[in-house]
Amino acid sequence: MSVQNEMTADFLRSAYGGESMAHMRYIAWGSQAEKEGFPNTGKLFKAISYAEQVHANNHFRELGQSQGGHTVTAGAVFGVGSLVENLQGAIDGELHEVEQMYPVYLNAAQFQEEKGAQRSFHFALEAEKIHAKLFKDAQDAAKAGQDIQLKSVHICPVCGHTILDEAPDRCPVCGAKKELYVAF
Amino acid sequence: MSVQNEMTADFLRSAYGGESMAHMRYIAWGSQAEKEGFPNTGKLFKAISYAEQVHANNHFRELGQSQGGHTVTAGAVFGVGSLVENLQGAIDGELHEVEQMYPVYLNAAQFQEEKGAQRSFHFALEAEKIHAKLFKDAQDAAKAGQDIQLKSVHICPVCGHTILDEAPDRCPVCGAKKELYVAF
Ligand SMILES: [Fe+2]
Ligand SMILES: [Fe+2]
Ligand SMILES: [Fe+2]
Ligand SMILES: [Fe+2]
Ligand SMILES: [Fe+2]
Ligand SMILES: [Fe+2]
């Protein structure tokens, strides 16, 4: 069962555009962090890039079988600067999604009784809260000239839930099993 | 040296949005092709998804150090349908870039004397011509119930040039060496 209402479909397409561009800039910023000698921050960017891929893919599939071209309008952050600047761009993008975009899209999907879109927006919203926090931690470390301390980053391939060092037995957001988590 | 003019910068951002979304839908359509028992078509989608990443990354870097949020408007194709339908979506998207989008963006970058953007648009335009052809070949095969015949797909990581089975000694578009090509 995929989306029925055109407004929710528009929001899914916009969110897909935003997630696709976030996925892409985190690859660029991750490579930049590695080059600058911050491998853990690089790993964080690459792992979260994958979480954004999960979100984009969820929105895309929720749009269903209606094949066709659309003009998509979506927010994105640009610039390849210093690590602290790139992390600020990441924080700004995540906070926009947490405070503005996903609450409004989720509310609209509830209003239009679009169950699948609610699920897809809810999954993303919960992960973005964690992303904003992790990028802030990485930025605090970078401002002190340090790389963020982490052993590994684990991403739930169903909802994008993101956690450092070890995956939980069950994803706290979607209930997926520990074995499904993708490790970076 | 990055982009100076706001119109060319807008076109770079739009192209970045379009490439990021193409990258993402080819991952989805590639997984779908594999599931349906067309591993070579799946490989083609995954390889070309990487070529679109190269284009997105080139456009992103050309936008330079000007950090900040923007609203991006870009075209994208949606839908998870049959393999033949997904390939039609891919062909439509590539042909739009080849016949409309990149010629106009390249012309504007020439008019505004934006050397870096010309390079980035030129690289993408040349690759998209090949992508349209390869997806058409895969669709012709799929219509006959066959998987496209290929051993491997090779992508130039500088310009996204795409070629089946073996990389050339030098990339015909950007001159990169054979050893740099990424194999799928
Ligand atoms: Fe996301
Ligand atoms: Fe995020
Ligand atoms: Fe999950
Ligand atoms: Fe492309
Ligand atoms: Fe392409
Ligand atoms: Fe090349």
C-alpha cells in the first residue's frame, strides 16, 4: 500500500530529495575529514550517509509504482570548508529536519491518514535527532583539535537508527534485530 | 577556483540535486533488478549509480567554500515498477539530461565564462549519453526476457565515463589513467 494523497506524495518527494543530497554531501565531507586526519569523524559521516540512504529509499518505496518525472524542491546545505564548518553545515541540516521539516511532514501525513508515509517520516525524524547530537559531539571535539572518540558506528538498515560502538539487541525505533545492523 | 556567478551556481546546485536523486534511485532499481533475477542489469544500475555520485561530487566541489543552506529545484523520476518500467524511467531521466538540461547548463556556463562549471557539466553530459544507450540496451534485453550481456562495468572516478568489460588506457573524456577506473 503506497501513498494516496498528492500533498503527502509531494512531501515524500521533497524529503527524498533532501535525503539524497544529505547522503551525497556526507560522502564528500567524510572524505574531507579523513584527508584532514580525523578518521573517526570520517567514519561517522560515511555511516550517517548510509542512514540517509535508508531514509531516501524508504520515501522512494512509499511513493510506490506511480512511474514518472517530477520537479522536486528540497533544502540542502553546500560548501566544502574546514572540518568545523562542514560539521556546522551537517548540524544545521539535521536540526532543520528535526525542528521543522519532519514534524510538519509527519503532521500532514497524520492529517491525511497516510500510514506508510507516517512510518517513513517517523523513522527519519528519530534518526536525525541522534545525527544532530553526534555531529555536535564531533564538532566539539574538532574545535579542541581532537577526533571524536568511537570504535564503530552501527546503522539500522530498516529505519536508519544510529548508535556508536555496539548495536542494541533490538532497534529502539523499529524493532529490527541486532544482526541486521550495518557496521562502519 | 570555484564558481563566481549566481546563475551558474544555481544550475550547479540543481544538477547536484538531480545527480544525487539519480544516484539514489539507481541503487533502488539495481536491488530490484537483482531480486528479479537480472544480475547484470543490477550491476549496470549500481555502477552507473556510482557515476552519478562522481557527477554530484564534481558539482558540489565546484560550488566551493561558500557554506550555507539553499532551496534546490531539480528533476527526478520516481516509481518502483517492473524492470522494463524502471529502465524506461532511467532512459527518460538520462535523455532529459542529454537533450535538455546539460546542454543548456553548459551553454550558460560558457556564456558566464565559468571554466570549472563548464568542465563539470561537460563531464556529466558525455557520460549521460553513454548511460542512455546502456539502459536502452538493457531494456531491449529485458523486453526479450534476457539479462544484458556484460562481464563488468568500469567507471572513471574523475568524470563518470562508463564502459563495459574493460577500461581504456586513457579516459576518452578526461584523460584519466586506466588504473584509476573503478570496476563493478
Ligand atoms: Fe535522514
Ligand atoms: Fe540525518
Ligand atoms: Fe530500526
Ligand atoms: Fe550524471
Ligand atoms: Fe547518468
Ligand atoms: Fe574520465
